[in-house]
Amino acid sequence: MNNKRKWIFRGCTLLVVLLIAALMFVVGRGHTVYIDNKTLEYNGETYNALQKVEVWVNGERLSKLSKRDRTMTTTIGNGFEMKLINTVNKGDEPTEVTVNLSLPYGWDGILVNIPGYLANLPQEAWMSEFIIEAAPPEEGEEEPGEDEIPTAEF
Amino acid sequence: MKAKLASFVASFGLPRLIITGFLLALFILAPIVGVDLPMQITNVINRFSWNAILVLAMVPMVHSGCGLNFGLPLGIISGLLGATLSLEFGFTGPMSFVMAVVISTPFALVLGMGYGALLNRIKGGEMMIATYVGFSSVSFMCMMWLLLPYHKADMVWGLAGKGLRTTISLEGYYDKVLSNFLQINIGKISIPTGALLLFALLAVAMWAFLHTKTGTAMTAVGSNPTFAKAAGIKVDKIRMLSVVMSTWLAAIGILVYEQGFGFIQLYMAPFYMALPAVSAILIGGASVNKATIVNVILGTLLFQGIVTMTPTVMNSVIHTDMSEVIRVIASNGMILYALTRRSEVSR
Amino acid sequence: MSGKQQNAGKTAFTFLRNNTVPLMFILICAVCIPISGFSPSYLLNEIITRLGRNAFLILSLLIPIMAGMGLNFGMTLGAMAGELALIFVSDWQIWGIPGVVLAMIVSIPFSVLLGWVCGKILNMAKGREMITSYIISFFINGIYQLIVLYLMGSVIPIAHSSIKLPRGYGIRNTVSLLNMRQCIDNLLAVRIAGVKIPVLTLLIIALMCILIVWFRRTKLGQDMRAVGQDIQVARDAGINVERTRIISIIISTVLAGFGMILYLQNIGNLSTYSAHSQVGMFCIAALLVGGASVDHASIGNVFLGVILFHTMFIVAPQAGAVITGDSMIGEYFRVFVSYGVITLALIMYEMKKRRQKANIGEQLALAQKEEEQHE
């Protein structure tokens, strides 16, 4: 009986640890979000870039985007919230929009187009995967050198 | 038949069998993948001649029951002191080698005696302490190489004018003095007769010594210290002698290694030099308390064979150089195997 | 009166003999600190950083000492397990504290496997655990290299080319952990007079200390102490000696894995092939500097050790440079001192063991004599 309880206890511990691990996969996924203020062509329509956009993340101003500007930030987890203060045309009164995004798990870099988002287009129009070109091999970045291997040349 | 095979495997040791088989496979593979076999054989023989004496240095301490001499760097340091001082005093050519041997001898004797006295006070824990004595002495000498007043221009850092360089070229000194002595060339294979002769001389001397009265006493101390004590053998004295011999052989060994390699390597270079020597003698069939000259020769050949053959053959087969990793796993695996043999723990 | 004085002298001598290493280190630090000319706030900052970085790793050494297996040079195995976990986690792009937690969880199976192998081998080499665990760390390092340098990216899937070697398989020399850099140290961090105190890290370390104290009182902990005192007696008392020893090594390896992850999150990048190679040596040296010996170590030794050892580590190069005009001297000096301390501690332990053996022998002889007289 005691033995059985022990095994149940162990099984539960294992389960809890695995659950924590699974949770970490979800809440800990890191993304790099790129935010674009660029004119977007979609289904033959043109959505013009905004005159000026202020991007606020976590209560701090990340950047102020003019036309054709891009900014980036890193975020952890599936949800991403940012506040945009838009000036659509020159001289307009700025409007405030809070954007809540659900980031696709498999994408490391995510490109968000603001004009497309504001025009309520379908998600695939304004959100796309951003793939960084593999960094060129650095100088001297080859296999580990001799001195890093315990038995030195003999 | 199966039982016979099993008992053969048991007596020979599975790791040893794997390593021998691996080397054989390399030799068979070599001509198939287009590796220059005569050159490889020359390399193996050369490397054998450089390293054999360092491996031979293991024998006395194993015999006297002090275990594997992980403190080999201490002897190597005596050799390095001899080498650098010989150069500093202005000796050149073959004479510099002779003087290096002469100068390193007193260092080896003194250091060996201190080391032996220490090991006599900590019987049973020799190997771990030997390892750390080696490490401490190497790191202590790192400071000394910088601080000692060496002045010879081709040994010290050019800019500061003091502090020895990490590697010192032996060109014009004793580079290949032994290897070139009476060198024999058969086709593409060349044999470094001088270095082999010196090893043969020392090996025969060792063999002869082990058959003298003191030598048999040494074996007795190693195999059964209580019995040896009862038989009137001065155990501590014999152990001390074995340590001094081992240290001196290590000093000579590093000098022979340098003459083959062509450079003196200072600072952290001697740090891990004990491990290849230890694993070589174990691969040759020795154990923690039993080692013969045959073990030395066989072990050095096998070990150096793998070291030389793996990179070239592997490179031609799978186009990557995994030799480093294979060497680390094979040599340390061999040491582990020897340390865990039950029959040998009983000591 | 004079007897009392003699007694006091004797106690003082025993105290000196038992605390040679810490006293020596206090002396070294006392000499080197003024010479190096570092400001107290800088020194304090550095020491606290290093305390947070290293204390957990050193705590992992305590349990095998308790079980009589000496200094666990095989803690390097745990460090390697932690590194493997970090490589995976950074390939999965799990960042921040979740990344650290996940790495710790992922490291557990590796650590348990390696610890089990190590424990098995050490059971075959009783009486020479230290040299064997030392060689195991080299052997497993070879296997680690085989996995990380050749199998990762070719057999084991690694998605991101940013951590792979240009040839397409194998992991680069350094893996950036920028996304989890100091995430635990910075959470709840407090600044007092310019000194940053990583409260959360210190809390984790404190929790670990409490766990170790608690563990000593459990049945398993008691068994371990019994095994550490005398294997034969423990076996007669019905303790499964082999199993207990293996468990102690497994626990040590798992803790070393956690410790390595904490250490690396502080550093912020992983030197794939060399980060673990020195870790065992420095941790053991620090523990010994704190006054521990091969058969006895307490939590107090850990903290005193970290502080003294790392003070020496910080000031030695600068002090060496001031004295000799060459900064390398100080570098070599601290390496020498690290090895020297371990050597000294090993020698003192072996000599103490011999002395005790001799004492027991004498007592036995004495008892025998008395018995003979009675008859």
C-alpha cells in the first residue's frame, strides 16, 4: 500500500514537472516583433503609410515612426500589446489605438504592417514572418582550437 | 570455443580489444582510401621515438605500488629547466642536448626526492595527490618562467627582453639530434635510430634493474607492502627510489620529445602530459599495479598509432576530423577501465 | 594553572591546523587588497556578483562529501548537462525566466543519467573515488564534444543556424544567452549604496541551503552520513550502500546542472567547449578555501570560501601587476593558488587519515595490553 502511494506520488511529481515545462514552452517563447509604417498593396488596393506613428510598449515609447520607418522590439510569450498614437495626415489630431496581437508560435521574427492593421485587413495581409539572413561566418569561428581540448597535443 | 573467446576477452580487456581492433581497421582502411601508408608508418615510428621514454617513466612507480604517476609534469619541469638552462648557458648543437640532460638531472633528483617523501606520507592516496602536485608545480613554474632571469635573445620575449616565450625553437640547438643520428631510410620509410637506441638503452637498463636485488624488492613492495616490510625491506626508501627514477625518466623523456618535436613548450604545455602517457601504458596491457617493458612498447605503438592514423584516415573517409574527440574518449576510457578493475582495487 | 595554559596552547594549535587554508587566504587578501587599490564598493559589488554566480554550484559539492565520496570532481558532468539544456532552450527560443526554468527541467534527465553512470563507475572504484571522478569528467567531456560538435545539427535537430557552425552541424564556440542574461539576478534586484544585490538569486541559494539542512535530517540523509562514516557498519545496519552512494552523486550532478545554468545566466553567454572545463576545479578550490576538507564540509564553508577565494581572484592580477609590473604574473598566481589549495587540502586529509589509523592502532594495542594484564 505504502509502495503504491509512493509511486503515485512520484508520478504526480513527474507530471507537475512536465506541466511546468510545457507551460514554460508557452509563456517563454521569445519573438522579435518588427513594426513597419509602410504603404501596403493588398488585393489591388493601396493602404498609405501614416504621417507619424508613436509606438508605445510596456508604458515606454519605443519609437516614433515616420513614413517608411521600421522599429523592432523583443517580447516573451504569445500575447503582444502595444499602443499606437497615430497621426494619419499632416495636421490631424493624433488618435490612440491599443493593439493586441497573438503571435504565431513558430515564427522567430514577426513583421507587422501598421496601415494594413488599421484598415482591418485579414491577418495574413499585415503579419508575416521575418527571416533574418544567416549571419556570415565570423572570422576565426571554426572548430574549437587545440587549447580547448583537455589532452593537449602530445 | 565461445568460452575460450570470452576468457580471452576477459583477460585482454574489452577496451584494449576495441582499441587494437580500431587501429587494425585503420591500417586496413588506409590504403583503400588512398592514404600514404609508408608515410603514416614513418610518422608512427617517429612519434613512438618521441614518447616512449615518457611512458617508460610510469614503470618504476607502478612497480613500487605508488600507482600511475599522474605527477609526471613534475619530472617534465626538471627537463624543461635543464633544457632552458642549457640554452641560456650558450651550448649549441648536440652538446646542448647532453648538457640539458646533465643539468636537468640534479633538478629531477631533488624534486623527485621531495615528491617521493610526500608520497610516502600519504600512502593510499597517491594518484589524486600526484595529479595535483603536477598541476601545482606547472602553474608555479608559469610564474617562474616569467620571473627567472633568463636573457638569451631567442628564448625571451623580444619586446620586454625578459620572460621566456611559450615555445622556443630548437633549430641550431638539439633539434632532431637523436632522430638524425644513424637515421635509416628504406624507401619512403625513415627510422630515427638514435632516439630508438636511447629508448632501447633505457628500457634494457630498466629491465635489468628490475631483476637486481633492489628491483625485485621494489616489485615486492608494490605487490605486498606488509610482507616486504616483514622481509626487512625498507619500504619508504624503495618507494622513494622509484619516484626519483620516474621523475628523472620524465625529465629525459621530455628532452627526447623536444628533440623530435623541434620546440621547447613552456607554461601550460606540460599540464596534461601525464594523461597520454598513463593511457598509453594502460592500453599496452599494464594495470594500476603491474607494468612491464612490453606494455610500454606495445602501448606507445598502439596509442601513437591511433593518434597519427585517425586524423588522416578519418579525414579521407568522412571528411571531418573527429580524431581529437576519439582520442579523448579512447585514452580516458582506458584510464577509467583500469581504475575500476576490481582485482586491482584489492591492494 | 600551567596545565590550563598548555591546554589553551594546544587548542590554539589545533585551531590553526584545522584552519590553515582560510587563515592563509585571509592573509593573502589582507596583503593584496590595499596593493590592488580597488575601491571597497567595487570589490563588494564584484564579490556579491560572484557569490550569486557561484554559491549554488559549490553547494552541489556538499552531498557527496557527506556520503564519504570526497570532492566530486564529477560535478563537471552536471555542468555539461546544464549546458546541453541551455543549447536546446536557446534553439527553441525560450527566453527570460521561463527559459531558465525550462533549461533546469531539461537538464534533469541528462544530469540523472550522467550522475547514475558516474555513481556506478565510482562504486567500482571505492577508495579512489576522487581520481576516478576526475577522469570521468575528462571521459564524459569527450562524449560531450562528440554530441555537441558532430551530432547536433546532423542527427539531433537544431533549427537555428545562428548557433550552428558555418559548416552546417556542430555548435558554435559561443552561444549567446543574451535573452536570458541576468534575468533572475535583475528581478527584485536592490541597489544599496551603488552595490547591486541580486535578491532573487540569493533567495534561491538560501532555499537550497535550507533544503540541504532538511535533507541531512531525512532517512536518506542519515543513511548517507552513515555510509560516509563507515561503509561496513552501514551495510551491517541494512543500508543499501551502493544505491545510497549513487543517489548522492545523482543529487550532486543535478544540483551542479542547476548551478551551471544560474552561473551562465549571469555571464550571459555560453562558451560551448570550455565553460565547464575549469568549473569543477574552481568550485572545489573555493570550498576548500572556506575551510572544508575532503570528509567534512558545511554550508558556512561554502560562503566563506566564495568570499575569500573570489576576493583573491579579483585582486590577485591587479596586485601582481602592481608588484611585478606584469599582469600575467597575477593571473598565473591565482591559478597556482587554486591548485595549491586543492593539493594542500588533499595532503592534509590523507595525513589526517593516516594519523587516525595510527591512533586506532595504538588504542587497540593498549586495550589488548590491559586485557592481558587483567588475565
